[in-house]
Amino acid sequence: MKKTIRFRPYILIIVLVVLVFFIADYFLVRSIENYFYTSLEAQYINYASVYSHGLTKTAEAARIINDMLERRLLSAIRTIALYSEQITNETLADLADTLAIDDIYFYNPSGEIEFSTRDVYLGWQATPGHPVHNFMISGRTSHIEEIRKDSESDEYHKYGYYRLDDGRFIQVGVQAAVVEMFLAPFEIGQLLQDMVGFELVDHVYFVSPDLEVTICCTPNDLDFQLDNHEILQTIESKTVHSLRRHVEGLNREIYEIFIPIFVGEEYGGTLVVAKTTDEATALARTAMMVGIVVSVIVFLSFLYIMLSNYRHHKRIISVAFHDALTGLPNKAHLQQVLDEALGQSFQTSKAIVMIHGHNINMINSTYGLDVGDRVMTELATRLETFAIGGRQLYRFADDGFVLFVENYRSKDELCSLAEDIRRDLGSSLDSFVRPIEIRIGMVELEPELQTIDVLRRASMAIHYLERDQHGAKFAFFDEEMEEKLRREEIIALEMSEFLSKPQSGTFYLEYQPKVALATNRIVGFEALSRMTSPALGRVSPLEFISIAERQEMIIPLGYWVLDEACQFIKKLTGEGYSDLYVAVNISVVQLLQEDFVRKVEEVVAKSGIDPKNLQLEITESVLIEDFDDVHSKLQPLQDLGLTIALDDFGTGYSALSRMGELPVDVIKIDKSFIDKILVKDGQKQIIQELIAMCHKLGLIVVAEGVEYEEQRTYLAEVGCDIMQGYLYSKPVAEELALQKLESVPRS
């Protein structure tokens, strides 16, 4: 998406739409007109087809009627023949009425009428050459004639004949007027009158094959000139043809269609139908007016939509590329700026300074979003004072900004800028009392980088600062920083995978013996977690434990260690070492969980160990947390039978005066004190007094980090109970720990 929107494309689209509408209107009118004439032509061709069909049906009807009459005559003759022995004039009259025929004549073998329905013809004699005489001498049994004129009455009849066995024969006849009445509706003139009567056409006429107008319904209405060369040529082509021409007499334009008529394979003439173009012209004019009105309405609507769309897109672009809270350009805007900057030649220096408010999310959660918004608004106002001289400020995220810097002289200038920003933002804000914790990551742009790489590197620099133990507030991205962060991600990922599938073996426990100074026998072990990364190899506990704490995996890791240690206790008990204990380190985060006591009890119960064989080691730092909460967690576990040890004692967090208030059984003196035994000064006296005071409180004292014989000797002299350190053994695997027990005689 572009950061700006131009109006010129909208103008071009509007002009294009206007042209399209005008062209569409023109072709629409032409299409309607052509459609009208095409439909008219198809309609008239259909009429001609009906007409041609009518002529064909007339011929077919004549044939069918003739066949019917023949069957009727034959049937009547055969019926009359049944009464040949009792024929009288009266009988013939009755039969004529019954059989619905007009005339019956009964002849003797010589051709003389003996009986008849008409008395006037009694005694009439067939003469040679007459059709009756021709049948008489033909020798045929029956015969049906075509319709002919009667020689005596001059009326048209259809006659049939039938010869009896004794030589007599019968003649019956039906008048042809019945046939003519049936065929009358199929006459050409009647068909044309029907077409005009139904107002299907304005004019119609029929031209015979010899180019004569044989039938014309309204010959005086229009000036039809058969001597017109174009008309004559069209008729002679014997093909369907349409013609538009102006009639001078009427001062009107007509549309004529010439349709050849074929009856079977024989050309019967040409049917000419005509209609004025007034209707088509009116229709085209109406269509044009409607098209113009619709086009204007659509165009105005389109123009309104385009203008609305333009304003809407301007608002969208403003929203898309600016932060609603501060009004600053946002991340999307920054990404486009970086894309352009990285795509150009690097004639000047370019860099981004990413400013991250470390505790902004905490402010939002604690004080509400309204306070957080006011803080971000004030931060933006302060940062805008730095957006001068080739610098542009962007709101990058909910808790951060980016300052894009160009034309700076050196890294020192960027560092000075970062320090000024940190100092200005680090002071109390008007809208919030507490100072904002600022972290600043800086990245110099390089030609081979992509926008995503630049932003990722700046985020990495801030991420690294948040994990830095030295308290730095700003830093440039470098390869070493990236390597450290990637190493941390690998460790965190492998830790997560292990906790979901502990059988992978990435983590395991080693056990360091604890030795009684009085007897030099092992009295217990401390379970220590170890990590061998599939990708990185052996990882220091200091490294992966700090990562586990930052990645919020220290709690599941702690319970895994507790469960594994209980399994080792169970194995020790099975080997006959039921008097030994195993100590497990418990983190402060794990201890302060509400369900800590319940989960420890579940692990102990599930493993089936004796609680006295399990010792929990907590760091002295828990005393600066909620003392009452810690006490409420430890007391039930001590009542259950577990022993509690205070680890790293003497590092400065507690005083012996509070030791009696905690349910603690063991004090572990930190290695930093043990190392002072080797110093030839008054530090030894402090250790001696510390051990004595712990004994007065009824506590067992364990010395950590004993590495030299001189340390062991001194600790034994001053009454220390237990020692732990490399002097006796480094932490070892479970199998080696069992071997050490087996190498020492049991008491």
C-alpha cells in the first residue's frame, strides 16, 4: 500500500467510464434496432412458413378427403350390394339417407339404369365413351373416379362403381361441394386476410412464379412497384431477403421481407410482407432517451462513488500509516521507508534507533490502559524533540518507538543520541511518577540487508539488553549478540521438548556426596541437574537455569528433578541405604507457587519413599520474599518428615536472629566463606563462631565447596558436621554414586 493517493487515476477512470457509457449507448440503440428488425424478419418468416404449411396441408387435406371419400364410396357400394336381391327405388332412397351419400344408380348388365334415387334417370342407357360405359366393359369388380362434372346435371361429383356376380353393377356418388367447403380455410386469399386481420403486418401480397401479384389484401395502401429492379431481383433469387426503402407517396419508410414459398420441392411464389419502421424508430428513440437518462444516473452515481472512494482511501491510508494515539507514522510507514532506503544507493549513513519502554506493559497491567496511553503520548512528545536534522520518529509497537536517522557522522554520534534519549525519558514523566525503564537498540543500515533483517536486529539488541547482567541501557547489534541469543533459543527449545518428552535424555541428574566430617562416611547426596544439548553439547547449569527462569520453565524442570531424585532415593533404599538422604534445590519461583506443598506431597506419595530421606534446599534469598508465605509452605513439609536446608548461607540476605522463626533443619555455608579458610587472617574465627551459633539453634551445618585438605581439617576442628566438595568427589552419575557407597564399609 502506498503512503499517499493520487487523484489523477480517478480522473482517468471517470473519463474512461464516460466514453464507455456513450459507446455503450450507441451500440445499445443499434442493437435494439437490429434486434427489432431481426425479430420482425424471423416472425414474418414464421408467418410464411405457416402459409407454406397451409398450402401443403391443403394439398394433403385434398388427398386425405379423396381417400376418405373413396373408402366411403366403396363401403357404401358394398353395403348396397348386400340388398341387391330386394332393390327398389324406395330401398335405394333409404340407403342413401342412411349412408349419407347423394346418388345411387343400379344398372343391369347392358348398362341401363333399373333403379335410382333420382326417378328422372330411370331407363338411362350408358353410351360408349362415357365413364359408366368404360367401367361396364372394363371387367373390373370396383372402381373409384376422380371428381368430375356429371354429363347430365353439370354438377361435380365423385363416383364409385361395384360389379355384382350376375353382371349388374352399382354406381354411387357424392357431390364435390362438400370437399370445397372443407378446403376453403386453406385458400391463399383467406390466409393473407387472416394475417392482416390479426394486425400482424401493415401490408401483405403474394407474387406468383410469373411475377404477377395474384393476391393483395390492401392494394391501394402502399405504392408497391413490381417493376422496381431491386424488388424483382430479390423475388427472382428465391431466397429470404429483407429490404428497407422509402415510399415517396406516403413519405414513410417501410421494411419489406420477401419469403419464397415452396410446396414440396416446387416453387409456388413469393410472399411479401411489409411493415412501416415507425415502431422501430420510436423504440430506438425511446431506448436512446432511456439509455441517456440511465447513463446520466449511473454516471453521477459512479462519480459519487469514486469521490467517496477517494476520500475513504485517503482516510484508510492515514489510518494505515499513522498511529491513532500519538499521530506519529506507524510501523507500516516505517517499513516502506526502510524498503526505499535499502533500495537506494548508500551515499549517506543511515541507521535506526529502536526505543523500548521495558515496563510499559507493567504500567498497563497495574495502572490501566488509560495511564499507559498517557505515558506513551508524553514519551512521543518528548521523543519528537529529537526528530530533527534528518531524523524521523515512528510509533513502532505498543511499548516502543523507532527513530530513523540519516547523515550522522559516526557511531559515537548515535551513542550520544541514545544517551540523551535515555536521560530525557529516564526522568519522571508529568503523567506518571515512576520512571520509565528505557532500552535502546541501534542498527546501521547495510545494502545487503532487508527491512525485516534491520528490525529483527534492533529487536535482538533490545532483547539482549534485557538479559544483560551488567545493566547496559543501549547497544549496537553485532554478530556475537545474535549468536548468544540464538544459543539461548536453542537451549530453550530443547528444554521445552525435553519437558514434554523427558525420555530424550537431554537433561539428567548427577549426585555429589555429602560426607560426615566425624566419620568420613557418606550421609547423603545433592541432586544436581545437568544438560547435554544435541546441538550445543554440554551446557553449564548457570546458563540453562537462568534461561529456564526467563522462559518460565524453571517450575516444570524443578518438579522433574524432584521426581528423579525420589526415584534415586527409592533405589538407595532398595540397596539397603535407608539412612541416606538426597537433597534437591528448590527455586524461589517454585516455592512461592500456591500448589507447591500439594505437588511435593504427591511426588513423595507416588514414589513411595520415606519423607525423611528427602531434603529440600532453599536459597537464603527467600527471606526477602513474603516471610509468612514461605513459613506456611515449609512447615507442613517439615511436619511430613522432610528436612529443610538453607543454601548459600552468608551471602548477605538474612540474619541469624530470624533463623529460629523458619522451619529449617540444616544450614549450608556458602563456598565464599569456605575459601577464606585458606587466608591467613581473622576470617577463620567468623566461620567458627557461625558454626557455634547454628549448633546453639539446633541446626546441622554443611560446608559447601571444600576442595583442600586444609579446609577439611579446619572444619573438623571447629565442629562442622558435614562437608561437600571436590576434595571428596565431584558430582557423579547415579551408577558411580552407588559404586562409591559400595566401596565404603557399612557401619
